[in-house]
Amino acid sequence: MQATAITFILFGLDAQPVRVEVDSGRGPAAFQLVGLAEASVRESRVRVRSALQQVGVLLDEHVITVNLAPADVRKSGCAFDLAIAAAVLGALGKVPAGALDGVALLGELSLTGALRPVRGILPALRGAAARGMPFAIVPSGNAAEAASVPGIKVWVAAHLRDVIAYLAGGGSLTPAGPPPAFAPPRRADAVDLADVRGQHAARRALEIAAAGAHALLMMGPPGAGKTMLARRLPTILPSLSYEEALDVTAIHSVAGLLPSERGVLQTRPFRAPHHTVSPAGLVGGGEPIRPGEVSLAHHGCLFLDELLEFKRSALEVLRQPLEDGVVTLCRAHSRITFPARPLLVAAVNPCPCGFAGEERRCTCAPERVRAYRARLSGPLLDRIDLQVVLPPVEVAHLSAKERGEGSEAVRRRVIAAREIQAQRRASGEVSAATNGEIPQVDLDRVATPDVAGAQVLAQAVERLGLSARAYSKVLRVARTIADLDGSDPVLSRHVAEAIGARLLDRNPVRASPAAPRAATPRAEAPVQ
């Protein structure tokens, strides 16, 4: 007899159906599995045989042949176990073969027959729903995640015998439940922007970056507050929308970082990889291919501390994500794309010792400083919208009792600017959700400065030698500054501020924090 079950395999976040075809016959016990299956899939023969034995189905006198179609697609992972077991049962006549029609089966089997949760349930079920599959059965450990998928009825099971009873018509399964209520938690952040003393220019740059989703680079000596500022960026960002939350959850599910008891993630991710991270760890890779840090930070913040300590090869792979918002990984048998649109924040020291500009503390020659900063290529620097320099924090700011403006007040302004951008998109003026993503075809329509602003920009291009990409970046940042200002036209002051936020375009070697005056002893701000 023969039977067929349907399961799904993931390529990035794209789910492709796999037909599990099983043929059974009498003869010496054999269990063959074909269809370009890798080791984790081939080992399912052992798990399936043992699980079936636990529910009273012996394969000792049967020749079982399993084909995973399409045969030219490489299969990996352990989510095929349940579909293989169900198709074997159908081929043996233990369950009606028609009971498997229209049901997507996903799950790993233990040797005792228990169903274990698997990664990638959310994108797999979204793909099943998009292809018109009416039903799905998944492990009970994936119930919270599966309940968030619209357009498909999902049942959950804890053991293979429960699935057999349901398919045979003598039992029932528990529904995954209604979609979980989506209500981003009220903010109770342990950190606040008010903790930062001084650094008004950097605080302003952080606000602009959050309002328009612009990449930000901060250069300053140790203790100037670079890390402190970056870790407070999530406190001024708007809450995730439901669609954004589903995308974030799907990526973390594929990566195996979603706890089984969690449904939809409701807070923006904050990823801060160590500078020893490999290119594959940063943008994704491995076998099977998993998303990297830049994708795990999608719709959140990616903080690269000590940027110039990262490997040059790791930094250069960031070019495509910063420009396109996706990571495309090409292999011999597959081409996989992950979304990757994080808000990039990077921190660097001005020189190897970190104290460039302070004659009493820095002994780095200009050639050494130039070689140090050459680790950051011009094309990558060109893709960073905001580049600010942080001076050492003065003692007067540290000893002052009054606190700076808090995160909640800044967040309200950021949300107001984001709403203006959302209205602009809804009206059809632009096709992007934020100013940082506006394509060139829309930029001329919504970010053309007034006459005085155009003159300021033309002078800056001539004096600084801005590239065409940097020119567009200035216009996008100026548009965000105007939105924060509540101004429909982009004025000269908005353009001037946007140009001033690209300090490293002026002189990459001399753009260093100014040394404090002799009368004011230098003090370091605590780094969180």
C-alpha cells in the first residue's frame, strides 16, 4: 500500500511543501529513505521505528520505502518525523489514507513517541496557510507560537498515539487556541536617557536616528558615554506593530531562539555581538543556514561596540543589509534571503589608544591613526547616515544634580515623527515606512530643500566632496529633522544640521574629540 503526507521545509522564512510518499510491502524488515535527505532526516528512521513500536505498530515484517519529494531539494532538520510516521501508518492501513489529505504535519518524535517542539513553526504555518492548507498538527510545545498564525486551523498533540487516534477517527486533538492578545508591555526600563550627563549633540543624533531609522556612528574616547547612549536607544523607539512582531518572531523561531512557551515577541530586539563574531555569525550561514545577528536585530537595534576591532571581512558583509534591508545567502543548492533592517548603532575610539586630541595622553602618530581608521572602509562609512563625535565629559556635567531629558519625552517626539512618515506612506507620497528607507525616486518629491537649503547643500557637496549616496543620506536625515520640527518643507537649518551630523566626511583623521581645557580636569562617564 501507499500513502502520502504533507510537511514543510524552510528556506530562510519561505516555506516549501514536501510530499512524504511511503510504500509498504511484505518482506525482510527494511526501512529506506530517499529524496536528498541529510543526516538529521535519515536518522528519523530510528526515531519513527521506535515511536511506532511504543504504540504497538511493529515493522519487523515490512519493507518501508519513504520518498521525500521534490527529490532535488536538500532536506534537513527533524520536523519531518511526524509526517513520516503518519504516512507509514497510512501505508500500513493503520489510519485511513484519506485522513492525511489537507493536513500539514510538523514535529519531532522521541523514542517513546512523545512529540517535541521544533523550530520555525510560525513561518512554516504561514507558508502552509498561503498555499491553502486548511489544517495542521504540531507539537503541543509549539502551541503558543502556532496560535498566532491566521488562515489555518491548528491542532496540537503531545504524543503520537493522540495523532493516531485523531486520524483514525476515534479521538480528538486540542486546538492551538485563539491568537494571543497583542499588547506591547508598558515600559519599565531599568535605564533611561536622563542618566546620560552632557553629550547634547550625541543625544540629539540618537533622537534623529530613532525618528527616521538612520544608522548612527559615535566616535569618542573611552568613558565618553557611547555604550551608555546605545543601550538607551530602545527606550526611545516606538513599540512594535503586530506585523513587525510576527516578522521578528519568525526570525527568532527559525534561529531556535524562541522559548516554546512564548507566542509573539512584543519588544524590539537589541543585539550586541562581540567584535570576534565571524561574517557568518553576523549575516547568517551554517548548515542548515540560520539567520545572523543583523537579521535577529530586524526591526530592532544592532549595536556594534568597538567597531574597528571587528574583522574587516565581517564589516564588509554589512554593505548589502544596510543598503537593501535583506541578506541573501547563496549556496550550491539554495539561495536564501532573510530580512535585515535593524537600526545600526556603532561605537569607535578615535585612535588605537582612544585619546586622540589629548596631547598629554595620546601618543599616536597621524599615520597610525590613519591606518587604524582605514579598517572602516569608505563605502561602509558612506552608508552610515549620522556620524557624531563625543568629547570627554566635563566634571561640571557629572556633578550637576539636575538630570537631562528623560526617555519618555524623547520617545513622544520620535513617535510623532514616525506618524508623519506613516501618513506620508499612506497617502502614496512614498513607498517606505521610514525616512531612512526612502528610495531615490521618492526622495526628490518629499525631501527637496528650499532655495537656501539647496545652496547650503551644494556648498557642502563641493567643500566636503560628498558622494551621491552621502548626498541622498543628507536629504533623508534633513527630512527626519524637519519631521521632528513639525515642518512640511525642508528648510536650510534642517539641511545644515544634517550636514553637521556627518563629521567624518570633513577630515577622517583630524575629526577627533577636542581635548579639555587645562583648567577643567577630565572625567569619564560610566559605561553601562
